[in-house]
Amino acid sequence: MQYEALPSIESVGEHLLNRPILMLTGRKDDIFPTHHYPPLIEAVPTVEWYEFPDGDHALSLCRQETVRRTLDWLEAHMGS
């Protein structure tokens, strides 16, 4: 699978420690399965993760909620 070519979370986690991160994923993603995310969340405590129950890899069935969650998150972390 293509995700096997990505660097390990251990090798990139330290660069992300003090950065706010929003991670939106889909439970029906057939490229990056849900079980791949817990190591990132454990390694980087600033990750805010939301998983769309009906979301695929492109989150195509939840576009409006994706935009809303992203804008809310940006406002909360960057101000208006």
C-alpha cells in the first residue's frame, strides 16, 4: 500500500509537538484505515481528531461539515 512509503510517526512526531493539528478522517477510508491514527494521536498530544462515520478518503459525503469544522478550528486557534 502507498502509506507504507511514509516516514514513521516517531521520525516526524517531535517536529509536530508544539503545533496545533486538526485531523479529519473518514471511517470508510480505504487508503488510510482508522487503526493507523492512534500512534499519531499518542505521539502528538496537540492533535484534534474527528472521524466522520460516513467519510471516505476524500470526505466527499461530508464536505459541508468538513468546511464548518475546519473554519471553527481555525478561528479557535488563529483568531478571527
